[in-house]
Amino acid sequence: MTRPDPLVAEFVQRGAAFYSRAFALLDEEARPRPRFNPMAALFGASWLGARSLWAAFWPAFFATVVSVVLLAIAVLGDPGADARARADRLEAQSANRLAAAETAIANRDPLGEGMKRSAEGIAKAATNARAEAEEAQSQSFGYGLAGGFGLIVVHLATGFLGTILLNRRFRRWRADRRLGHGLPPQRAVFAASLTLASAALSAWRFAFTDPPAWLTSFPSSPEIYNACARWLDRGFRSAAEGLGGLFRAIASGINAILALLELALVATPWPVVMAGVILIAWQVSGRRVAIFSAAALAYLALFGFWEKSMATVALLGTAAFLCVFFGLPLGIWAGRDRRVLTLMRPVLDLMQTMPAFVYLIPVIAFFGIGKPPGIIATLIFGMPPVIRLTALGIASVPESIREAAQAFGASRRFMLFQVDLPIARPSIMAGVNQTLLMCLSMVVIASLIGARGLGEDVLSALQYAAVGKGVLAGLAILACAMVIDRIVQGRSK
């Protein structure tokens, strides 16, 4: 009798002789052929989890749970219960309405005939509900057939493919011994318990008409919710009162930058601004972008969006300037120190994934309404891309180039401005471009708290269902976004 392969025995721990022969045959074949594994077929998804084959475990797990639910509905459930209860309720209502109609007719009430027709309509609805319940009940056999077929398919697929999947993991394990292997009891118990408990609870939930409340809804606590809400209210009020001077100073600084941009874009005669934008587009991005910019600006002017567009661009410019001003140094710091990036990543994820409307709540609490709070909300939403892509660009600078610069005596300042930033420039400019577009996407939301601009027209059209005005205002925002995007992309190239 051939002794099992020691490596295979160490990897599988149980069934070493079977897997040694099976792995040897699979390694000899150019295209591995499925070989039946009785233990895998018997335990199905639980076997996959016990063997750390998690990528295959989850599809088998969900298929097993669904199949068990279908079987439970067929054997223990009552698919037509809801429709039957509705039919009983309608029949009782129809009987009551018919009795009232007959009484009204006997008393020569003119409403009697209408009540009788209403009772007949309710009776017809009850008949339809009864037919629906019978039809649902007749589908029980189909549910059972589908559930049984699903379980058979899952277990047979696990039986025929389990050895191939385990052989692939064995090959990876030989290169990395840290991968999970063997058949430890705790992992086997966990996989089996998870599968059985999930299937049982799901079957209980769907097969029975009156499952317990704890199974259908999480046992929430209104007292905890109200206490936390009151605590947060007190915290925001205390912060707004204690740091009011700081918040006013921040708002004044933002207003100063915004006033300067509005002076340059809104107060300046429109021919000067239009000519300047077209010439910048020509010099930075070429003739085609200049022609496109001229057409976009002509659209804004022709449809009366000029002043609001320039006000929107001023808001965008202020928010984008602050995003770059704060985001670029943070991105450089994170790109040079991986621990800083690790600490920043959850904060950046929170800033990007939190719904934009949520930013408005604390901003209003601290800054009130108007343009500065709109810019601050835009700043929170738009800063993560420039930080992430700047960090990525700095971290992607080849170490050999840095070592060569250091060998020639380059200082930290020279390394930053003459080595890191020039090489990382494409990534940084991509981050700036993404930040600009994300800031512009906040225009409509920021207008909810008084930021005005083009977002105000979109909100007005939404409130009064003015489709045409809303589309025209949306196209104006699109024109601003495309002009800025083309200019920035041309500059990055």
C-alpha cells in the first residue's frame, strides 16, 4: 500500500491516503477531471467551510439556505395563508355591508342600492382572493421540488468539485504556509453551526405565518435612541456656544476668499471674463477646448444663467482652493508615512460614504445658513480624492530615483519639490480634477442652506415640477463642469 504524501498529510490532516491519490492524479492531468468526494457530497457547504474554501462556501451556503426555505414552505408552510385571511376578511365585510344594504332597502333608503353594489364588489374581491390562495397553495409542490433539486445540486457539485478546489488551495498553501489548512474541530463546528442555524431560522421565518417578533425585526430600543439624540443635541449646542468665535472667524475667512472670486467673476464685465476663459482654455488645452468653452459660455449667457453660473464657479473655486490647500499637504504626509495613511483612511472613507445631506446638519448647527456653511459642506465632501490620489502619487515614486537623488546630496526640500511632486504630478492633477467635479456635484445640495447659484434654479424647478427649467439649469451646471474639467485635464497633460 502506497504511503500518503507527507505534505498532503500535513495539509489535509484527515483522509491523507485518499487525497494523496486524488492530488497525484489531478497533477498529472492537463485538464483536471472531477472526482467524487463522498465526504464533501455528504456535508456540502459545511465541508467547504471546514476546509477553509470560503470562496466556494458562501455560494453553497446561500443556495442551501434558499433550498431549505423552499422545502420548509412546501412541507410545513401555508403559501396561501395571507390571501386566505384577506378573503375571510373581505367576506365578513361583504356580509356586513350586504346586511346594512338590505336594511336600508327595507327602509326605502336611496343609498341602499349603492351599498348593495358595494357589497357585491367586495364579495367579488373576496372570491378573487380565495382563488389566489388556492393557486398559491397549489404551488407548494413546485416549491418542494425546487428546494429538493437545489439541495441535490449543491451537494453533488460539492462532491464532484470539492477535491479540485482543495487541490488548488493545497498548491497555494505550499507557497504560503500561513493559509488555513487541515480540519480543526472549531472550524468544522463553526461552518456546520452557521449553515444549520441559518437554514433553520430562515425556514422558521418564511414557512410559518406567525414567526416570533424577535425573528422578523431587530429588538431596537427607543429609549437608547432618544437618549443618544438628546446627548448629541446638547453636545452640538455646547460646541456652538463655546467655539462660536472660532466658527465666526472661519466663516469670515471663507467669505473673504469668496468675495474676491465673486469680484473677479461676477462684478467684472462679462466680455472680459468670457474672453479670459476662452484664452486660458486655448493656451492650456488647445483650440478644440477653446471652441467648446466658447459654446458653453454662450449657452450660459443666452439663457440668462451668466451671473448665477459665475456665482456657482466662485463657490466652487473657493471650495476647491480650500480642498487643495489642506488636502495636498495631508496627501504628501500620508504618502510619505504609511501609519498616517492608515489613520486617515477610515476618516476619508467616512467623508466619502456619508450621505451628503448629513453634512448639512452639523454645519448648520455651527455656522448657520448661507454660503460659508455650503462651502464647508462641499469641502468635507470634495477633499478625500485629492488626499488619496496625492498620497498614491507620492507613494508610487520609484525608490531607486529617491536613492539616486539622496546619493547626490539632495535635501528634503529638493526631494519634495524636484523629485516627488514632479513624478507624482499626474496623480495629483487627477485628484484635483476629481475634487473639482465632486465640489460641483454639491452645488444643488449646498443651495438647500442658502448657497444659491445654479443649484437654486434646480431646486425651484423640482419644487414646482418645472421640467423644462430644471433641465436647462442642469445643462448649465453640466456646461460649467465640462469646461472646468477640460481645462484642468489639459493642464495635467
